[in-house]
Amino acid sequence: MDILDLLQASPAWLVTATSLLGLIVGSFLNVVVHRLPRMLERAWKQECQAFLGLESSDTPEAAFSLVAPGSRCPHCGHGIRAHENIPILSYVFLQGRCAACGAGISIRYPAIEALTGIVSGVVAWQMGPTGAMLAALCLSWTLIALSAIDLEKQLLPDAITLPFLWLGLLLSLSGSFTDPRSSIIGAAVGYLSLWSVYQAFRLLTGKEGMGFGDFKLLALFGAWLGWQKLLPIILMASLVGAVVGTCMIAFLRHQRSAPIPFGPYLAAAGWIVMLWGDPILDAYLRFAGLAP
């Protein structure tokens, strides 16, 4: 029996293997979360300088990507060695500190690794060894990266969101999650619904209530899951966002004028609906008295 046969025959092995893969992917997602916003900031700065006819102040040595240069301690520049980069375990063995200078390592790193491992295992357990599972894993990893970037930078990069929106439209051709008609309508309705709310809020208050990245993220879910799943996503994300925002203002003294990222709530709601959307939608329709 080869590995593929074992994974198909044993759900426990599939979940375990996928969770371990998720830990490794989570380590890479930490790199994406840390570097991609900085890469975008450098690119925007260079574009602005070119538009204004100014010379770039950055040298080729200052440029960096997701793969180079190697990871280093931001405090002392110590190069992270292989045994210091084992997901979760290295953080535990190093007691959350740099091996060279002893500076603290952010809890974000093991948290993202653990979350990615858990989420990957849940996807494997729920969907089984299918092509749809592989697509759902890729989307789940993407949502984790988007959420972490939005929490840290209040940014949902088009470089991540738009390719996965198009991927959702293409996947509808195979019927993995929805049909092409529902996917196309879902992408349009997902974007325009939040865009309309944004425009209405701006007209009434003169302020911007959310970013354009939120529109594109909901359009992504519409493309992947179809227009039928958008209402549960919006309701769930709005409810959780309102509760969390109220608690932050009441207990953590979060300023009312300070923005609260909406992307993580959308991402969490969309992921839940991706895995359990049909039972959730059926329960909502029965609750609303709309079920046949």
C-alpha cells in the first residue's frame, strides 16, 4: 500500500499528514505576512518616485522578496538556522527568544503555525482526499495570510485576493464548490453589495467605513461558493465583528474613531461557510420560515 492509498483508506492518517503539512505552510505564511506588505510599500514608493521624476533612494541590495534574503532576527541580524525554524518546536525550545541576542520573538509566529496546522486538519477531516480538499486548503492558507496582514497593516493585498478570485471562477467550471452561473453572479454581488454599503455610509457620514479590499474578499467568496452563500457570510461576519468591536471599546479602551479590520471576520465566516455552508443555510432558511 503506497502513501496515497493509505491516506485514502485512513482518515486519521490524512488528517495527521495534512496538519503536519499545515505547520510547514504556516511557517511560510509568517514570511508572507512579514514581507509582502513591505514589498508592496517599496513598490508603491518606487512608483511614486518614478511618477514624480525623482531618483529612487533604494539600492538593489535593499530589495528583498519572499524567498531572499534568508530570515534574520530583526534585532541583531542573526541568520535563522534550520533547527531554529522548526514550526512551534523551535519557539518552545528557544523559550520565545532569539538564540543570539535573547530578544523576544513575537507570539504571532507559533500562533500562525498552530492555526494553519489546525485549520488544515479540519479541512482534511471535513472534505476527505479529494481535489476540492486541495483547493480548500489553498484558500484556507490564503485566508490566514490575509487575516494576519489585515490585523497588522489594515491591508488586504490585491496580489493575494485577485488571483484567488479568478481561481474561484475557474474552479466553478468543474463544479467543485458551485456552478459557473452562481460563481459569476456571486463575484459581482459580493463586490457590489459591500461597495454599495461603503458609498451609502460615506454619503451619510462623510467617512469611509471599510476598505476596497473587503469588497474584493467578499467577491472572492462569491466566486468560490456562489451567490447563495453570501448572506450567511455577511451576517456571521457582521455579528462577530460587532460583538468583538463592542468588547474592544468597552473593555480594552479601543478608540471609537480607530478602525477595526473587517477582513478577518469575513475570512473566518467564509471559511466556516465553505465547510458547513449547506447546513448553515438550511438552518437559516428554517429559522426565517423560508424553507419549503
